[in-house]
Amino acid sequence: MAETVNTVRQLRAEHGWSQGRLAQELGVSRQTVNAIETGKFDPSLPLALRIAQLFERQVEQVFDLKA
């Protein structure tokens, strides 16, 4: 089964945001952001789309499948 990988941590760092700030922007907990960044949690499609939109990227530029 393929594993989901993402660039959320890198994008957040490029913006100079803490996990708390990103969580606030997305309306989720800091723990949720941490779990997404570490690959312990795959966000729902609406949340993945919000993340991509926030960073002005296509969802495929933020999330990908690693075979």
C-alpha cells in the first residue's frame, strides 16, 4: 500500500509560521498539524485542499503518494 508524503513542514517553514499559527489559520489543533507533518495522520480532502489553498499550491504539490 502506498504511503502519503507531504511538504507541509517545508511550506510552513518558508512562511515562518509555527505549528500553532498554521493550526489557527486552518481551524485545527496544533496536534493535528504535527500529526500531518510527521505522516501519522492523513488529512481529509477538504482539509488537504485548504492547506494547498493557504500555501497557494495545487494539492498534488503538497501531498503525494510514495510507492
